[in-house]
Amino acid sequence: MSEWAAKRFWTAAEAVAQGAGHSVELDGRAVKTPSKAPLVVPSRAMAEAVAAEWRAQGERIDPMSMPVTRGANAAIDRVRVQHAEVADMLADYGDSDLLCYRAEAPAELVSRQAAAWDPLLDWAGDTFGARLSPRTGIMHEAQDPEALARLRREVHALDAFDLTAFHDLVSLSGSLVIGLAAERGAHDPEALWAASRIDETWQEELWGADEEAADVAAKKRGAFLDAVRFLALARAE
């Protein structure tokens, strides 16, 4: 299949071995990405997940209900061909990492941020030798170049499928460190997402939840957890 179709046209969707990887066939025909590249994924588990998404479709195809398929398409069509650019863009989050920009007041918010964010900064320091420094206010202050260089090397070491998941982990949370913690499985994904939402949660407690904002937040949370799952599938034996 070369592009998203409006209507279902197949009966069976099956994962099959494809060289060193795995692909999916619809009634015996190999699925292709939107750019017409072979959709070959790194693990049997990911291929089975893609096949399950195709099997679950009704009469009309809903791409938004197929996060693993969409992620595989992105890895092959976009991330693989511009790996260095994507890696640099994500590594740049380190110099303005969410975890480093702290409130000056009120005291309870300051305490919440420190309790959730300091351990993550400590973890990055212990794991990568790259301890980013917090500061108060919203004005940008550059981080230590050597620390940023070490984190950048970690990002560039990710392959196309890992980097695809990592893109969502970082961009949705606003934090390179949170993305790395999720990528390494160092912290519970739900706890990491909650850590990225401390400021928003505080505002909701003060002023009440906005229905539209809550809906957007729920979709972002779902996408963050989908990225964690995509990463696990890519690395499955």
C-alpha cells in the first residue's frame, strides 16, 4: 500500500519476516509507507502491532487509530533520511530544558518543582555526566557546553526508530532529560508525564480545569505513552 486509503480493501493482515526485519502483508501484498518505501520494522513485536492496527480497522481507515503504523512510516520516510537534523533539533532542548526553569514563587510550586525535577537532573548527571543547572525565571541562560555535548551524543546514538519515539517524548514534555529518562526506562512513564505537567496542574488547582485544555492535555498524554510503547516494540527481541 502506497498511501492511506479511504476504505478498507483487505481481509487479512499478517506480520512476516523480511530479511533482517519484519513487514506486514495485506492479503499477501506488502504494506508500503506513504513515500512508497517498504514498511520494514526492526522487531516481530512491532510488525504484529502494525498488523493488529490494520486488522482493527472498520469499513473506513482511521490513521489516528494506528499510532504504531504512523510511527513506523515516520521513522522510514522522514527520520531515517534526516537523522542528524532531527537529533540536533531534539538535543537543542537541553539548553532550555523545562526542568531548569523554576518559579520564584509561590513556595508550594517551587517545592513541587524541586521535588520532581531535581532527582531527574541528578539522574542525568549520574548517568551521562551531564548535570544541567536550574535557574529561576524565564530568561534563557546557557547551560554548560560539555554537559550539552554529552547529552547530544546520546541523542545522535539513537537509531531511526528509537529517534522517532524520542521525538515525541521530548517535544511533548518539553524536556530532553525527561525524554532520556523515558528512553532509558529509568522512571515510570506516567510519573514522567506528570512531572512535565507540574506548572499546568498548579494552574488548574488555582483556577479550575478548562475543558478544551484538558482535552488537549489528554491527547498529549496519550501520544507520550504511545511513544513509550513504540520504543519498547522497536527494541523487543
